[in-house]
Amino acid sequence: MEGLTDVIANFGFPIAITIYLLVRMEKRLERLTESIYQLAKTISAHR
């Protein structure tokens, strides 16, 4: 039982943090992508 607790402590927490950060970053990357597309449209319109 102690071995399972060690595995969860050593791997479970970092995996949970990684998933949390990836989900947060995904939203930011989507917004960044939308902003880049909008910028490209604006630049094309002013040429």
C-alpha cells in the first residue's frame, strides 16, 4: 500500500499540474491564434 502512495505522490501530482497548465495554455493559444488571424486580415485590408 505504501508503494502505491509513493507512486501517486511522485507521479500523480506532477501529472495533475501538467494537465491543468495545458488546459489553461490551450485557451490562451486559441485567443492568440484568433488575434493573429485578425491581424493578418487587417494588414491585408490596408494594402
